[in-house]
Amino acid sequence: QLQLVESGGGLVQQGGSLRLSCAASGFSLDRYAIGWVRQAPGKEREEVLCIRRSGISTNYADSVKGRFTISRDNAKNMVFLQMNNLKPDDTAIYYCAGAPGCDYEYQYWGQGTQVTVSS
């Protein structure tokens, strides 16, 4: 079973940057598409970005276009979310999740990492 562990969250000022990491174990990560999904307090879960096995990514959230980038390093079994020019509205718990493809329902989830952006 694919196991995912996120890291890299924290407190950052508006305009700052963070790089989230998602480490996989149990299976080789190159068998899965990996997405980043976030959930802010009192809001529904929102899919942000997904990267396919091929390395091609899809952005699902207009609010992060031009600021967030997803990448993967299959050799290290890791996926990354680079977040630049952070805004208070980006405050949320960020989860990485795995699926056979970006158009599939996510089957595997990490425990999440908190990102807090202060104004």
C-alpha cells in the first residue's frame, strides 16, 4: 500500500515562500499520479495541483496560478509543491494524495501539513 508523508509546512509572512515535500513508501511513486489538496478552516477541500506519472501537471485552482508549482523526483520517491508569493488565503492544511491518474479519485492520503500565512 502506498504511504505518503508530507513535510515542509509552517508559518510564513505574506509574500514569502515554502516548499512542501511528499515522501512515498510502500510502492514506487512512478506508478501514481500525485496531487496536492488543501483544506482551509471552515471550507471544503480544494484540489490545487496534480502531476501525472509522465511529469505533466494540471492546475485546478486559479488562485495559485503563477505562484505554485508541482514537481516530482521519482528516483527519490518524492513530490514537491513550491509555493511562492504566499497569501493569507493560502492558509490551510495541505495534503498529498495518490491515484492511478489525475482524473481518478485519490486512493491514498498523507496526514497533512499545516501552512499558515500571516498578513
